[in-house]
Amino acid sequence: MNKKMVKIVSIVMVLTLLLITFAGCNNKQDVYEEDPNFVPQTTEPITEQEEEIPENMNPLTGLLDLSESAQGSRPIAIMVENTSSARPQWGLTSPDLIVEGLVEGGVTRMMWVYADSNKIPDKVGPVRSARHDFVELAAGMNAIYTHWGGSDGKTLGKYMAYQAFEKYDMDNIDGTKYENTYFFRDKTRTNVSLEHRGYVTKSSIQKAIKNLGYSTKQTVEDWVPYKVTVEGGKIPWNDSSEYSGPCSALQVTYSSSYVYTFRYNAKDQLYYNELNGKKMTDGNNDQQMAVKNAIFIYVPVESMNTDKGHVDWKFDAKNIDNKGMYIANGMGQKISWKFDAETGSLKFYDFNNNPLIVHSGKTYIGIIPIDNRDLTQVTE
């Protein structure tokens, strides 16, 4: 197996004086108890060491399953609907990374990210229109963005999805231009309207990238929002740290209609996803969505005052603490985050203000309205 030498950061963990408190759902307490004195501490100087990383390591998951053609490639991002009419989505269990957040009307939308286009299923969707917040995060990863339409603020004088495409000069594949070429309509879901039936395929995405002349070479370094452990390696996060606590289940609230519960299964060490008490399943294989890692951050979500109710995730809001949570292996820890509006780069950090290192496997990132942070609850 060909390997290349890359520098990785070895984290030196230093204890601080602050304690994260996880409260149980049985007591109806909040999982995230604010400590006004909490300030992430910078550790001792970080040392660097050489370590061999296999070229077939998936940069999003750490798994050694990256095809040769995908090595050094840009990721593919696909905008997927999450209304009741869209479920079960085709391909829900397939992405390396899922990013979810609120759009208009109190509903959520998902961005599925693949490091390897060969791992995209033969049917993915329902594909829906882009929103600027997702476009920004995809730009930070230098992803090729797949969507079916998008919000447009040109006549409103507002910054929306199509303006974000222009700002970041972003390669994107738009279903409004390529229906029946790269985008298709499912003919079996006759009980829902046309907009809930759009999908793409692995081959159609690959053909679109080739025919549109988009470069697949990744030119952005450090584009993954977190550091990932190589498959078979050990994460340098001590699960018994005083900054962590047991987490057999975590409940987060996007809106009154979108309450998620991630339940830990100790047998396979994955968190299984439920929406409003119902399993989130894949329309391709009927399997329940499960991830190794789940990251949640709390961001102000404000109305853009449009007739459709578009919203804006205020990553740059003043007087917010930029805190969040990370759960994996039945444990949770307090984290922090930073966002760069110029590049769209979102980065996560542990309680010592070092880059967050996650376990190898699939990851879920939830952008939770900060007004709902006190509704977050954990079951020990």
C-alpha cells in the first residue's frame, strides 16, 4: 500500500479548573449548564511528529476505504430535503458527513458530504434547493455543490444562496438547468408533489463534474472541520476526563417540529438517530441512520424578513460563547468552534482549545438555534 508522510498534531492535554456538567433527562435538567467563568485554555506548545498516513485514508472518516481515483480529491456536497414528504430519504446512511440546520418554516435541511464520489449511491435525495448557510460551509471544504435551485436575493437586495455561489466562485451542479440530464424525478412516490421526488445518482454526478469541466483536485489544505483518527488508531481524548460525562442518549431541538434523539448502541459503538421519536431510515435499504461521532453547536438563527421566511445562521453574532458538544463512544465533552466568513471554514476545538479529534467513522454536525440550547438534554 502506498503511503505518504504527513505531519499530524499530537495533543498535550492539560487539566484546567473547570468542570462540564451533564444532567440526566430523568431530572428534566439542561445538559449544557452555562459557566460564566469558562474560558478554553491553551495548552503547552504543540509538538509535531512524523507519522505515516495511508493514501487511501478517507479524510472525513479516517477509514481506509478511499478509492485511488478519489485520493487528493475535492468532496461532493448534496443538498437534501428533510420534510415529512421527503422521508425516507434515499441514501441517508451513505454520507461520510451530514450537516443539518434550520431553513424556513421551522424545518431542517441536510447537506450530505462525500470524500469519494464512488461511494455515492445509485439514488440520492430528495435533492432540494440551496441555502446560503450551507453553501458557505461547503465552500470552506472546497466542495462541488449539488442542488436543485436555491434562494435568490438579487431582487430583494439580500445575500442568499445564489449570491453565496458568486461570492465563493463555487463549482455547483444545479438541477434547474439539468433536469433529465443529471437530475431525475422518482415515479413511485405518487402521494407527494413533484418537488419532493428529485434525485441524483453516482454516475450522473460523476458525468456532470466531467462534462462541466470542474477540477476534482483538492487545493485547500486542512479543509475538514475536525481532525480524524486513522482507522485502528486511538483517539488522544481520555473518556474519563473531568471535562466529559456519560452520554447514552442526547436530545436536541431544532424547532418544535424537529426534535432529535441520538441513542448509543454499545455493541457497535454508534449513535442511532430518531426524529420526533421515529427512526430515521434510508429509503434505499431501510436501515436506520447511525454515526460514530455527533457534534452540536449553538448559533443564533434570525429571520431574513422574506415572504418565504428564510433564515440566517449568525455565525458572526456578537456576545455568543461559541460553545458546543461532541459525543462519541457513549461519552460527551464540551467543545468550542470558530467560523471564517471569508473562506466559509468552520473548525471545532476541544476543551483545551486544540483542534477537536474525532473517532474514525461517520460524523453528524448539527447547527442548533442558540435559543434552544437549554432544551438539550442527555441521558447518562
